[in-house]
Amino acid sequence: MLSDADRIFTNLYGQHDWRLAGARARGDWDNTAAIIARGRDALVDEMKKSGLRGRGGAGFPTGLKWSFMPKQIGDRPHYLLVNADESEPGTCKDRDIIRHDPHKLVEGCLVAGFAMGAHTAYIYIRGEFYNEALHLQAAIDEAYAAGLIGKNACGSGWDFDVFLHRGAGAYICGEEMGLIESLEGKKGLPRLKPPFPAAVGLYGCPSTVNNVESIAVAPTIFRRGAEWFSKLGRPKNEGTKLYCISGHVNKPCNVEEELGIPLRELIDRYAGGVRGGWDNLLAVIPGGASVPVLPKSICDTVLMDFDSLREVRSGLGTAAVIVMDKSTDIIKAIARLAKFYKHESCGQCTPCREGTGWMMRVMYRMVEGRAEPEEIDTLEQVTRQVEGHTICALGDAAAWPIQGLIRHFRPVIEDRIRQYKSRAPRPAQMAAE
């Protein structure tokens, strides 16, 4: 169990003052100038040594991502872009950081921005997060008033501005290139890569897009050291992580724990266990709606980190744990996700535009059982034709839940089809009627 002394988000539940005075009492903004005085290269190296992997879903090493930014600042300014869109179904961690600990994010913008040579940060927040945006803007205003950001931020000699940009709630704007397009005032249609944002990002300038959690933990890592952070968790899965636990549990919650905690322990210890007991568990989506579902047999022993979940053909994603007990119609649950991804597809790529609609329609026929057994294989083949054939990962996100369903719950689908056929009138019977 993670000790309280090692927790980064000490106001995750909003029990203390979220404003500047409360943040300073919890250690935020403590001698930030000394962190900046170490220099850009030292901060990037420290982040690499910490082992922090992006907390937005992809799990790419954060320090390595920062190092892609040009070493020299030329005619084009550098930008830090913080992804606070948080549109993944089941995910609700970033909004709690912003609501209860906004100064962690603002300070993180300063030190991360300095590390990549950026004088400006844009925080792109989901439009529905109205109260969160109010808190974050208030924290930005407090930081400006106290001289913590702006000209000569924290007395460091580095000028740094933070701007809050409210989006309109499109899932696709959580994709880094779609976010950049939206920030520029255009439709959130993802761009082809390369060029990558570190070379050609916002307004054609070097840019880095990071998740809220990835940026918010940076000041604590720099204060306490990479060695401290890397000792938490497991090798190549270092540090702490915010987990969002929802669904059929007794106490849905967000919690900070070490990477690598067993899934069963996470649910039992912090969420009060599965409704009706562990034996009533049917399945878990371990990392937000875009990763493949896992049956109870795997959930019994699997560890909650990037590599362990990849080994069982799922993923940590955003660490949004969606628990489903045996009362769940698992086919209908995945069909509902298929509908979500069909609705949120930007339509730019043919495999995604056409494939998500086709998969949704077939999935809803599967819910009724109004299909043929061989269509299960056809559906799986179509997911493979969508996966990996689109500009962004939305096509993958639409395909993976269905692949997980077929991989682990094929007998349930086949039984549903048999039940429908047993109820459906036969041609001779229909003619007699």
C-alpha cells in the first residue's frame, strides 16, 4: 500500500484549501526558482531517470518526449500544450486534479515549459468542465498576482505565460493533433505524422502535448528526486498513478497508488469490492473504454501497469477501471461503446468513418442475437481492417473493445444467437400464419 508520505496528490478529495495558500501549505511552489536554476538539460535528464511514462493513455516516456524539442530556441517559439480534454469514458482523474489541486498543474506547466524551452503554455480543457475551469483560471490568476508566472516567473529570470482554452466537448480533440487544430481555431481533425509536434506543432512551431497528470507530477519529482519516484511501482512501470474505479463496486472512487498493484487488491481495498462479492465479477475494462475487456479469470491475478496489461492483450490506458458484475449484458455494454466511437469519429479517415458505423450496427444486432455465427468472425476481421489504418488512434479505440469481447466472450455471443433462432418463427410457420 502506498504510504501517505509518498502521495503526490494530497488534496485529491478536496478536503483542504485548493487556492494558493493551501497549495503552498502542502509544499507546492516551494523554491521553484531553484528547480529552474538547474537548467533545461538537467531537468530533462531527471525526468528520464524518473521513468515517468505519459499518464494520458499511450504510456510514452515523458522525459524522452521532452527531449525531442529543439535544443536552441530560434525564430519560432516553443509551446507546451496541456491536454485537459479528458474525454475517455470512465476517466475522471484530471478533472479532480484541476478541481482540487490546480496549482500543481500551473507549477508543473512552468517547470515543464522551461525544460522544453517554452515561454507559453496552453491548457486545453473540456468545455463541460465548467467548475474545474473556474478553479484553474483562479489558480492561474493567483499565480500571476504572486509573481509565480508571468515576467521573471518565481524570480527565476524565465518569462512564462499560461492560457486556459475551453473546448466544445469533442472526443477527437483529446488526440494531440486534433487538439492542436482546435487550438488554432479549426475543426479538430487530426493531422498526419510526420511532421511530429516537436518539429511542427501549434502555429507551425515546436510543441509538446502532455496530459494533466504527467505535468502535475513534475514539480514533486524534481523536488524529491528521480530516485525516489523510480523506486515506486515496478521496473519500467515506475511511480504512482491515479486510478478511476467505477461501475459495479460498492464505493466508486479515484485513488493514487503505485503502478503494479494487483487489480483485485485495488478494487477490494479502495472501492469496497465488487457489488455482491468478487465471485459476482463478470469482467473489467482496466484502462478506459478504449482498451479490451478482461474476464474475471484474468482479473484474479493481473497487475495494474502498462506491461502487465499488455501481456494479457489489454492496456492500462488512462487507468479508468470499469467493473461489470454478472448482471451486465456484456454484449450490450460493448455495443454502447461502439455507438460512442461511431458518434465521435471525425470522419476524416474512411476505415474509421465507415467502419465504426458498420461495427455499431452489427454489434446491436448481436445484442438481440439477430445474426449468424459466422458473422462473429466477419466482425472481428473488420476490426482488424480498421485498427492501425487511420491517422489517429480512434479507429483502434473503436476496434479493441469489440476484439476483447470476441476473444473472451464468444460463447456468450453464440448463445445469444442460438436463443434468438429458437424464438424466431420458422419460414413454414410464417407461411401458415
